[in-house]
Amino acid sequence: MCFAGARDRDNVLGKQMSEERKDSVTEAVEKRSLRPVLIVSEQTVYEYSMFLKHLLAGLTDESVPAVLVCRPGCDVDSIVSPTVEVVRHPVVDLPLMGHLNRKMLVERLEKFGPTVLHCLCENKARLTRQLAQQLDLPYVLTVNSLQKRWGRLAISSRCCAEIIAPARSIAANLMEVYPRFGERIRQINVGTFAEETAGCFREVGRVPTMVTACSLNSADDFENLFGAVRHLILDAYEFMFVVIGGGRAEGQVRKLLHALGLLWIVTIVPRLTAWRSILAAGDIFIQPQPSGAFDPFLLEAMSVGSAVAGCKGGVDDLMVEDETCVIFDPNDELSIYNNLQRLLNRREFARKLAKGAQEYLRENHSVSKMVADILQTYRDAERWYKDSE
């Protein structure tokens, strides 16, 4: 009886070990079989460089070969990993050459042998849909901004297996605008590495620095903010102010700064590839207007431990009042002034906010989870496409 019981236990244990080995082998085979093609625009490389860097590094760590399709002028040397092949498109950037360029791209991708396409921005959705149809492959579409009902994306119901939203607000918006794709919409938070310590007011005696990062497309967006900054200066507060960005209204913004007497305190710098180091040098990060897209600068500002002052509306998932940031009314100069003054006067409170934001990112925006979720999305897309044939 005892020997029989022991044999039964050994059989059960052996069966469990066999199943575990089978699962690990299956997982290893799935990893080897994944061959994603990532399609990006210049804007994606420009604004979401940290996200791309983390994703490509994650694919390399998982031994997943990948192709990155981007325009010839894109500088991707700082974000690509050794196992990532860069394919430039279009090769011939001339009118009426679209068909030829797409044919050359298809031929390059066929040599790689992709299993899934991943469009990482809305303005490449049409190209990705065409490639998926020509290559007979599933694709995943990432939507980084809120969509309007009258400007619909080119989405293939036959080939688009998953739609990734980097924020809850974007996922909810997609559900409303594209209800027939509701079951294919998946929220995957953008991952980042939060610093161990908060940079906000870390150095005693140093002149504080405020930073904002946004497109300079309308001087009206900055009137209340710079008005509040002017009043802080008049009230004898000392600080530096850095604007990261550029746009068609940059000249008007400079005229506004001149009119307010702020040219000596406010510096405008372009969005350089090393913009994270500029954020890290700041004590306070300001989001002056609601954003209709996920803001990677806000994410990274929180990750380096800046105290955040921002406004609700649009894609505001990261904004939790008095936990990750202070909230002001962008249309009320006094509201902006009071909240910036609050951070300057109560530095321990500002550091507490910065640390709270870092902890929020560790819990909700880890790079490892982001990479794991995206890899799972690729596998799900392949299975979905095979089952739908």
C-alpha cells in the first residue's frame, strides 16, 4: 500500500514536471517564432524616444529579432538595439513614387520573415494596413491620442488584431469612437524607470528651476502661465524657467516674453535627444494646457522626481491631485500663481508629491510589465489571425 502510494505520488510529480517542461518549451518556441516589425513616424521617434528605447531593449533581452521601419531622416542610433534591423522608408522620397516605395519595403520585409506588424502611431495606420494585407499578416495598432469621430483611422477589421491605448482615458475614447473594435482594445501603460531619489529641491541653496515641454503653436496657451511667472518675479521669488519645444508660434512667444520682461529668466531650448537630462535638472515641471495625447515628457518628469503642476482634461491619467501633482486652472492666472507659489514655499510638500509620483510609476508603469504585455499582444495577434482564417 505504501509503495503504491509512493508510486502514485511519483507519477503525479513526474506528470507535473513534464507539463512544466512542456510549458517552458512552448514559451521558448513562441519567443523564437516572434518576428515583429515596428513602424514609426518621425514624431514618434521625436517624442516617444524613451518608450522606443525601452521596448527595443526589452525585445533584445527576450531574444526577439525585430525590424524598425522609419523615414531616412530619423536619428534612431541612440534607441536601436543590436538585434534590431533598421529599414528606411521611403527609399525614393518623390511624388508619385508611393507604389514603388511600398513594393521595395514589402520585399525587404519578406526577407526578414515577419510574423506581426506593430504600428506605433496613428499617421502610419494606413501604410500598416496596406502592408498587412500585402504580407497576409496581423497587425497591432498603438493609438497615443484622443480620437474625433469625424477623423477616423484606417483600421482593417480583418488584419488589425489589437489596438493598444497607453492610458485609460484613450482606451475609453476608442471604445466610444470605434465600438465595433471594442474587444480588441487593450490598455498597456508606457513603462519607465523611476529614479530612486526625487530630484525636486534636492540641493539646498540652489536656485530652483521650472521646466515645461510643449509645442509652441499658440502664444495664447502661455499668456496666463507667463503672467503668473511675472508676478512671482515681482514678489521676489528667484528661479530659472526652461521651455523645451518649438513650433510656428515661437516668435510670438518670444515677443510675449519680451513684453512681460521675462526674456532674462525664461530660456527656450529645442527638443534635443537628451531632453531627459534637462527634465532631471528641474525642480518643478509644468503642464500649461490639457493634452490630447499621452505626454511622455510628463511621465519622464515624474520619473526623475520633479514636482508636477498641471491641469485636468484630455489625457490626464497621471494627474492625481495632491498625490502626484498639484492642479491649477489653465485659464486662471491666479490659480497658476497660487499653485506654483505653494510648491516654492512648501518644499517638503513638493518633494512628497515628487516621491508619490515616482511610487505611482513604479506600481503602474514598469518597463518589464510593458514589454511583457506587448509581447503577449504579439502572440495573441498571431493566434487571432490564424483562428480567423
